[in-house]
Amino acid sequence: MPPTVENICAGRRRRARSALKTVTEDKMSAETRLSRAVAQRTGLAAEISRMEKELAEKKKSLDVVAKEEGWLKNRVELRLTQENILNGRLTKGWPDEEDYNGEKEEENENTN
């Protein structure tokens, strides 16, 4: 004997309620995970934005320091050259003093 229409309808309703329960539970689980994923994405996006700003500031600082480094290298090079020239003048005298010193030595030799 075939099942009655009422039994068929009752079976369908039972399966539909069971499927609805499973779908509802899965939807709630997915909503919870979605909330966490959205919060995590928002947090990561904010952190990336902060890091990009920080990186831009550090790049500016790097440019400033690089310019200062170049300027200071030139300054140190200049000062080294100046030191060498001044040390040379202190030990050997000035170029125009060579003639003067030579004349003085000759005068000293002639007077002795």
C-alpha cells in the first residue's frame, strides 16, 4: 500500500524543519565568523594606513638625514683640506715667505 498524502506531506515538513535548523545554525556560525573577519579586516586596514603614514614620515626623515650626511661629508673634506694647508703653512711657511726667509738667511750669513 502506498503512503498517504498526509504521510508524504508530514515527511517533507520534517525534512524541511531539519534542513531549516541546519541552515539556521550554519547562518549563525557564518555571521559570527563574518563579524570577526570584518573586525579583523578593519583593524588590519587601520594598521596598514598607520604604517604607510609612518613609512612616509621615515622616508622624509631619511631624505633629510641623507642631505645632511652629504653636506657634512663635504664639510669634513673641506676641513681636512684646510687642516692640511694650515699644517703645511705652519711647518713650511707661506709661499711669499720663502723669498723673505731666503733673503734673511743671506743677510745673516753676510753679517757674520
